[in-house]
Amino acid sequence: MKVFPASALGPSWVSDVRAALPQAPLVPTGGIGPEDVPGWLSAGAVACGIGSALTRGTAAEITARVETLLRSAHG
């Protein structure tokens, strides 16, 4: 289930909803940056939608952001 705009809610909202509806596959999107992903996943999100925060800049900058994101998501 898409959660938009996630930036207005925060990861604690996901934790609260998942406490009542643990089967709900929540995917926050809207205002999420790569650095925010670990917090959302820890709160119970199954994935995160990241748009311009991930894809702005040069190809090298995008690659670096994606690599950093993948490292942080996989611990």
C-alpha cells in the first residue's frame, strides 16, 4: 500500500499502523531521501519510493547515491 506523502507522516506512523495491521505491506513515498530509507525499513516498511532525491545530478553522483543506499540497506 502506497503511503503518500510519507514526509508528512514519518517512520513512526508506519510502526503504529503495522502494530494494528501487521499484514499491511506499506511503501512510503514522497519526500524520502536515500539517507531516510533505513529508518523507514526499521519501522516496518517493505520498500521505499525514492524519486528526485535519488536521481538528480550527474550519472556519477547517482551511482554513488545508489551504492551508498544499497550498502546501508544491506547493513
